[in-house]
Amino acid sequence: MISVQILEDDDVILADDLVRQLSLTYTGQSDYLATTATYGGGPINRLGWIRADVVCPFWVGKAVGKFRKAMLGRDRHACEISNYEFVRGPVPKSHMEDLS
């Protein structure tokens, strides 16, 4: 068993904390799950854990709650905005997102 700490809204994000999406974005009105955005080409649907300093370097040193509020407050009518969770601790490599 591995113990990790789930960060709450008042916790400050550290560079080596890990973050992941909590929901998936499907392509159009189908059941196709893309991992790359259709128009921008950026990564989407990253369900593995990724270091905070890679995913959201601007937010390192700021509270988790501020990050969530900013992300969920974005005005995007065409698609759902995902919520995220942060953890601190030794997550196994098999649960990390492959960034290669």
C-alpha cells in the first residue's frame, strides 16, 4: 500500500506535486476519446498523473482552490471544463502519464 496526500483547496501547489484530470472530453457527439485537441493539437484527456511544474507551472506556489476556480470559471460554451485533483507523495510510475 502506498500513502499519498490529496491536496485540498487551501493547500499550496509545489513543483513536484502531481495533477490529473477528473473527467474526459469526447470528440463531437460520438464515443471517440481523443488524446490530442482537434484544432490546437495540444494534449487532452491526460488521466495519468503529471508533475505540477510540467502541467501548470504558473500555479506552483499558489493555492489549489485558486487553480480550480480559475479553470472552472473559464467561459467555454462548446465543451466541458474538467476539474483536476492534486496529490503529494510517491505515485507509482505505472500511474504516471507517458509524456514521450
